[in-house]
Amino acid sequence: MKCPFCNCLDSKVVDSRLNDDGTSIRRRRECTGCAKRYTTYEKIESTPVLVIKNNGNRQIFDSAKIKNGIIKACEKRPVSMAKIDKLVNDIEKQVNNTLAQEISSKKVGDMVMNGLKTLDDVAYVRYASVHRQFKDINTLLEEIEKLVADKTDEEK
């Protein structure tokens, strides 16, 4: 870190404190050249993740959209907001942990479906019907049969 007073490249950290919101660190430094003190801030550099839509358009990943979709799927179901928030946070972590700058909306939708499968079967089927764009009742029935088969396998 270059000293703002004498441009010396060497300094020592005198004090470090976590910022109030926990997103950055405030460091008090002392220049080894001129002995003057100055403050620096460190924060994690985050790059936005772009979601590639089915039509090829790109949008910045927005967890609020994920949350709204999950809330619609869970409407009139016994799923608490705490569980929905946890699922949204888990999906956001998965997206950020891919370390990719772009992710397909299909992958994001699959992450939501996997999470909903453990939360509520009806919400899962509701979301799947929109995400997978069921064309007729037979595809919906096939998805429900797969879900029932998976539940039966888990119980064994």
C-alpha cells in the first residue's frame, strides 16, 4: 500500500476492525518511511453473475426474482418464510460458488426445483410446471409419478 504522504511502499498495520455491516475491514496503517498514519478499507470484490435466459438475453442474477417464484409456488402451503429465505440463500451461494460469470436460467431453475423437492411436494410440482413448461397433463403426470417414486425410494 502506497503512503498518501510520502509515497513509500512499506507500511505496518496498527489496528484492524470489522465494519458495522461486516462487509469490509477498516485498517489503520503507519508508514515506515514518514511514520504518519492513514486508514484503508478492504472489501471482497464481487463480480455480477449473468443469467442467460432461454431467448439468449442476459440479466444480472437477482435473488429477489428467485424468492418471488418460490413464494408463488409455496402459496397457500405450510412453508415458512424462514425456510424460503434459507432456500434462496442456499441457491445464491450455489450460483456464486460456481465461479462462473454466466449461468443458464435452466440451471438456476433446476437448483430451485431441487430445493423445493425437499420443502414441499406441491410447491415442487407447481414450480416444475412453469419451469419445464408442461405442454399437457401427461407430462405433469409423469413428473408427479417420478416424484412419488423418488419419495418411495427414500423411505426404503
